[in-house]
Amino acid sequence: MDILYYLIQNMLPVAVALLLVALGGMFSERSGVINIALEGIMLFGAFIGCVFVFFIEKTPLKSQPQMILLLGMVVAALAGLLYSMLLSLAAINMKADQTIVGTALNMLVPAGVLLFSKMFFFSDGVTTNTNFYIRKIPLLGDIPVLGKLFFQNTYLTIYVGALLLVIATILFYKTSFGLHLRACGEHPHAADSVGINVYHMRYAGVGLSGILGGTGGFFYAVGIMNGNANGHTGVAGFGFLALAVMIFGQWKPLKILLAALFFAFLRTLAYSVALIPFLRALNINQTYYKMLPYVATMVVLAFTSKKSRAPKAEGIPYDKGMR
């Protein structure tokens, strides 16, 4: 039972980071803009958020780590929003190829972060000293089974992620904004004919993608890298894995949640082989287990890609003059 507790407690921070970035990709692509730049947005958000924490932890606020976490989350979200606007400018205003722009943005961030880190921190990244780990939440942590699963040995990021999932789902399905956003990704000219500004909606979709991607990157740094944003290793391909989660989840919030939990479990399992007697007895090199999430990604996408249906206008620059 202790192994199960350990797996779930370590799976949830991974799942939350994947979930938020995948939700960000969903908003962007549902508006009609392919966001390959999720990897770069994640790293930019993680790095800026950790730089903020690095400086603010030297102030009297250092005694309130959870407040620092929330402030760092806001800074990372704003950083992700700012960086995503480069994609918006190129893809929406300049009508550039969205895949090429996203790839370029992914290549730009690691180089910039590494250069900045070498110049100012004399290392490959920035490491913070604030401990965001929550050993036990009072009262809730005492609930039988559930308390140990979800309210002990955890991070605040899990609860913030759950709240953002609820907000994103309501925004996507229960508001006129969500309806307009989906319309712009399916039939932009029809949306324009009823007074919806397609350009504004696509900017909003990419902007939300940046906010959630930057937040997810910071949560990755906090919950998985222990407050470290490394400019050399980046975010370990998590942005691309989030894209797979988004596709596997059919561009729908709740299905994306299930996909994120699935891939997060595989990743956690890969790093916990030594604790599981059955897997340890197989004596298989751990490297093969670490490949599990990515191999599973290829297998799942191979079997589900035929049934997946991306937004019809995804990747097609909108031209008001064309019908």
C-alpha cells in the first residue's frame, strides 16, 4: 500500500504540469492556431518563474513559501503570455507557417536561457532554495486513505491545477467565449459572418495557451525539478509530450486529464522501479523504463490518430477577404 501512495503522490505533480500545458495547446488549436511552441513556452515560464523566486526568497517573504509559489506562478504565466504573443504575431498577423514558427520559438528559448544563466548565474540554469513541499495538510491529511493519497507529501500546485482545470472546462463549454473560440477553429468565415472577430479570438486562444503553458512549466520546475529550471536540459520534452496528451485527449478537457494521468503514471513508474519488487526482479536496465512514456505516446497515437479529429481550420491562416 505504501508503494501505491508513493506512486500517486509522485504522479500528480507530473500530471498537473502535463495537464496545464496540454490545456493550453487545446485553447490555441481550438482557435485555429497550431502551437508547436509549447516546449519553449514551458521553459520560458519555468525559467522566469524560478528567477523571480531566486530573488524574492532573499526578502522577508522567504518565510511564506506557498505565497512565493503563487507569486511565481503569476510571473511564469505572464512570461508565457508574453512569449506566446510572438507566435500570435507571426501566425495571425503575418500569416507565417505556424509549424515553422513554433519550431523556431522552441529553439530560441534554450539558447537564450543558457546564455543568460551563464552570464548571470555561472551555471546552466537557476536553482532556488525555497522548499515548496507540503508534508501534511491539517485535518484533510488525517482522512483515511484519501488523506494520505492527496493531502500528504504533496505540493500546492496540484490543487491549483485542479482549480484551473475546472475553470478551463467551464470557460470552454459554458461561456460564449468558449463557443466563439471553437467556432473560429472550425468555421472562421462563418464565425466572422455573425460578428465574431476571428483575429481577436485567435489571439485570445494563443494567449491562454501561453498562460497555461508558462504556469505548467513553472509547476514542472517546482514539483518535478525541485525548484530548478535548467537551461541545458530544458523541460525534458514535456512540451511535446503535452502535445501528444492533447491529441490523445481529442482536444477535450476531461479526456486530456485522463491522458495526462496515464502518461504521468508511466513516467513515475519508470523512476520507481527500485521500489517495486516485481519490476526490480526483472533486472531490466532503468533506461528502458524511462522510455515508457514516449513509446506509449507513439503506440497510442498510432492506434488513435485515425479516429482523432483536429479542428478543421487548424493551421490555416485566416484571410477575411477569402471565402
